[in-house]
Amino acid sequence: MSNHEIRRLIWHRYRAILGTAIIVLLLTGLKAASDVATADGATIGRTVRAFTSGGYTAEMSGSTMLIVNFIVVLILGWLTFMWDNYTNFNHYLFSLRATRQQLFTQKLIIFGSTIIGSFVMMHLLFLGTVRLLIHHVASYNLSWGPELRYSFSQLMFLLAMYAIVATIGLWLGQAVASALFTIISIPSLIFALEGALNLFSYATGVDPNRASYLARLDQSTWSGLGIFTIVSALIISFLWLMDYWAFQHLSLENAGNFMLFPRFRLAFLWLTVIYLAVAVGFSTFGRTVYAIVINSYTGEIPFSISLIIAIIVGYLTWSVGRLLLYRPDHAWDAFKFKKLA
């Protein structure tokens, strides 16, 4: 079976979802352009520019496009592998005269092309519409260097998010459970990164409240773009290799399990424990929870308190994870320090 035939089959299967995603993003580009034109029209007499050297995507229009694009990418990533497993369409795919390598590669080509193509079309439509609606030359000052760097860094970020959510959809078998895991893990990524940087600051003897690594990162500069590109490329490459192996060894007999590869349950459990412990215990989120509990908003908490919060979160994550992954006969056993089969 040729790659062209596989692409046609996959496109026919997902054309409604992919087509809807493209239409939503194009309409978002038009809406963002209309918002810019309306806001600029109110101050056109003062020749306020619609674009700044820091990138138009940092303004009100870009935030709208980025948020909608982010939501669309999360949905597409989750559906890439989960939907076929949930609907048992994998049984049909694996019965075709095609290798699993072909199915895996062509599916990612179609979804990846849709994400990249719709992102580019949305921005081109946005720029073209703004140029038509705003006729004042001084108001249209597009600095192509910073703008392109900022936009490219956003695209790399979205592709990395797609890879992460697609991995969740491939490795976890239960649709509702994987959706909940996605809802919990993706919004907490920024807190996990902040927590990891704070731990690095503690280890190097630097005050984490004054380090501000993330605050100094500017994607419109070459250094910021480089960091975004390298980190995103590493995430995408690692997850691509991991998912490629998983798709090759995917067993349809485990389709109903929470995790489709039971032998990795322990590793998955401890990674989740460490992830959430760091994301909650050593981040702004943990400080906010602590401040609410003690009713004192000082903005800083001792390392010992952060460590205690991390241990509590880690224990709860470990217990609930054991309940989901091992399904003990008695639910309370998951919260005890005993080995589960």
C-alpha cells in the first residue's frame, strides 16, 4: 500500500476535524485583524503604530491567535492516536497492507502539515487584512526580523505541545482518563518549568525570587529564538522516537487499559510524582496555595515549606496513580506503603 493511499485514507477519516481546525484558525486571524484595526482607529490621529519592535504577537491580537491556536493544537494532538484507539479503528489500520511505520509517519505528516499550514495561513490572513483595514502608513510598521523570530518561536512551541499531547494520547488507553491527564499536565507545564528552575537556583545558591530566568527570555531576539528552537526540537525529537517505538509495539489487547504498556507503569508513575511535586511544591502555584492556607501573602516561603508541600503532593499523586494503574481490590491499599501486583 503506497504512502499516497494511506494519506488519502487518513485524510478521509479526519477531514472533518482537520477542516474545522483550519476554518477556526482562519476566522481567528480575521477576528484578530479586526480587533487591531478597531483599536488603531481610535488612536490613528496620534499615529500610534499597530506593531512594535517587540512583535505584534505580544499585543492583544497575538494573544488571541496564540490562545486559539494552542487549544486547537491540544485537541488535534490528543485525537491523533487516541481517537483511533477509542473507536477501535486501529484494528482496521493494522489489517491493511501497510507497515506500522507508514501509518505512523503519514498520520504525523497530515496532522503536522495541518498545524503548520493553518498557522502560516492564519498569520498571513491577519497581516493582509490589517493592511487593508489600516491605511495610515505610520500605523503599519512591521519589523520583519523581530516579528518572524517571535512567530517562529510560537510555531516551535505549538509543535512541542502537539508532540506532548500526542504522546499522552498514544500511551494512555482510556479516553476520559487521558483527557483528564492532559488537562492537568499541560497547564502545569509552566509551573513545572518554574519549579525546576527554582530548584536549580537553590542548588547553585541563588535566590530563586531574584533569578527570573523566564522573565528575561525574549523570543523576538536571536538568543530567545535559539533557546525556544533548541528546547522545542529536543522535545519533539525525543517524543517522536518514543512514540515511534510505542506505535511499532502497540498491542490491541491492551486497548482498554489506563496505560497501553503495563511494563512501564512504575516508571510512568514516578515520573508523574516527580513532575507534580516539582510543579506544585517549588513554583508560584505552591506559594499561592500556602499563602491562602496561612492567610499571609508575603510572596516568599522557606525551602523547607516547599519541600513539605512537594512531599504531600508526591504522596497523593503516588497513591491516586497506583489506584488507576494497578486497580487494587481495595482502594485504600493504594494509599498504603505496600506492593501492588
